[in-house]
Amino acid sequence: MTAPYGDGTRSVRAGEEAPVPGAPLRPSPVFAAPFHLGDQPPREGGLDAYARTDQPTLREFEAAVGELDGGRCLSFATGMAALTAAVLAFVRSGDRVVLPSDGYYTTRMLGAEELARFGIEVTEVPTPEIERVAAEDGLAGVAMVLLETPSNPRLDVCDIAAVARAARAEGALVAVDNTTATPLGQRPLELGAHLTVGSDTKALTGHSDLLLGHVSTADDELFARLKGFRDRTGSTPGPFEAWLGHRSMSTLDLRLARQAANAAAVAEVLAGSAAVTNLRWPWRPEDPSYPLAGRQMLRPNGVLSCELADEATVARLLSRTRLWSAATSFGGVHSTIDRRAQWGADAVPPGFIRLSCGIEDTADLVADLSAALDGLG
Ligand SMILES: Cc1ncc(COP(=O)(O)O)c(C=O)c1O
């Protein structure tokens, strides 16, 4: 697709080939593991041979996601498989990797429990400080910087272009976990990142019924390295997931629009409640991330965070609401609340919650949450 289409068109049509009469609008999944080779010698980019390395359903999904990211995409079985590949395909023993200290906790565990075992030195930097660290020469000798912006769960934002400039000057690779923003909400490759990574378990597929992840890059050499890593380590997703992911992605623009509209209304409810402190939504003018999010991101999404007094207050809120389900993960069609301290991994107070707005009617969500908050604090 070359025309400058809008997000709705791109969500549906990205990656599509020119139509062939008689072909389905959206091809059905192909489930084969091996494919007939006939008498042709196998060649790269030619016949399908074996589904761990290449197969048509995956290719179609990857073409679509890659087009949204502005690069070439490789899909993985989960977001963590994608992040693992994005790091391990490019670093070696003795290298130094910078990770966000306030990012998704399993990414931090990947650094502490796995990368460290292979002699990779991991330095954790808070998202709001990485730009200063980069400007003060703090990336000298670093092999890779992984950013997560907005960070999960506090939703701090960092300047991808500024960090990428400093990192490139030091010869470091820059990867961005773009999960919260989605490829419609932020395009890290255009901002100078080498790799953009997503947990497509979240908003990209958005129905809370599958696990997927991806890495995209505009650099053919990095793509080939990553593809080799995936082929050899085997974290390729199955065709059913890829097909379901592609099908779900068609509504990304619609879902994001409703989720963001819900988040804007919910932010007002939370801001007006005496029970709530430290409300965060990067698209609220009062939010510390607002100026940078407005410059760097393309559109808002439905993820917010805030604090209630304590664990018991969160439990009371959850017992009073009918439309806000207690669940981890985010970006799905259901509205959810996650008390992050219950997982014992994030440095957050006991009453800290992450809210993910679904696509229910705004008025219903607002009424339900307002009633649940009423008299809580
Ligand atoms: C920001 C972020 N990155 C990566 C992941 C990992 O994704 P997955 O659960 O698909 O492995 C998550 C999961 O919550 C996440 O929030």
C-alpha cells in the first residue's frame, strides 16, 4: 500500500497484495508443518518447505504488522519470545545492555535471571532518566539499549529520537518495546530505533484470547540475523495464532479509538475522586508525560494508572464494580483493573492500580466506576 491511507484503512489492508480474481479477501489459515517440495530445490523466499522457518499464513500477518511499523516484521510465539530474540540475537558475552528499571517486570527478570547467566552485563535505568544518561555519555560501551515507552505500569515516556541519536553515536543498537502504544500509536523505527518490539497479546490483537509477539526492523542485515535466531531457537508462532492475530488486527483502529475515548472519560472520573492520587495518562494535559507524548506519539490508547489508599481499598473498589474485571494484561476489549503490587515485582505502593479501558460504552464504564468510587476514600 503506497497511498497515505488512514489508520482504519491500514489496519484492514496493510500487507495486502494486488487482488487476484477468485482469491479470498483474507486467506484462510494453512496449517501444514512440512510442504511438498516436488522436484524443485528449496530456495530462500521460494517454495514453502517447513513452517518453523516460513509459511504463508505467518507471512501474510507479518507483512501487515511490518507495514504498520514501517519495516519488516518477524512474529514470535509471545511478546517475551520477541523481546528475548531482539536482545539475544544481537549481543554476546561481555556486552552491556541497558534495560528500563520501571518496565515490564518479566523483561527485567530476563535481564537478571537469563542475560546475566550468559555473562551479559545488565544496567537498569528508569525511563524518565534514560535521556539524561544518554546525553551525559552514559551509553559509552553499551551494545544495546532497550526502551519501553510508555513504560508499564507507570506510563512514563522517554524521547526515542534523542536516545537513538546518542546510542547510534556510540554504536549501540536501540530496541523499543512499543506494546502500550501499538504500531498505530508510535513508530519507533521512524524515530531512529533499530528494532521495534511488541507483545501482540495486548492491544494489537486485543481480544485476550491469544499470545503473540513481534519484532520489526527496517535494516535487512538485522532482519536476517533475527530470522536466523528465530529459525534456530524455534519461537515461531503457529499458523492459527497468526491468522487470528491478522483477523483481530483489522479492528485495531476502531478498538484504539474507543479505548482512548473511554480513557479520556475515565481519567476525568479518577481525577475528580477523593479516593484517587497520582493519576497517570500520558494524554492528559496535566500529566508529566503529556508534552513528549504529544510530540512523539501518534494517538492515545486506553491504559491509565493511579493509586488508591491501600490493598483493602482496591478490593472494595473491585467488589463494587460490575464492568471492571480484576485481571492482568491490558489492551483488550474488556475493561480491567490490575493491582500491580499483588505480583510482588513492580516497585509500586499496595494501592497502585493499572486500568485498561475496553471498548464497552463510555457512559456505562463511567457510571459503573463513578458508583464504585463513590464514598471509597
Ligand atoms: C510492555 C510489555 N512487554 C512485553 C510483555 C510480554 O508479553 P507476552 O505476555 O505476550 O509474552 C508484556 C506483557 O504484559 C508487556 O506488558
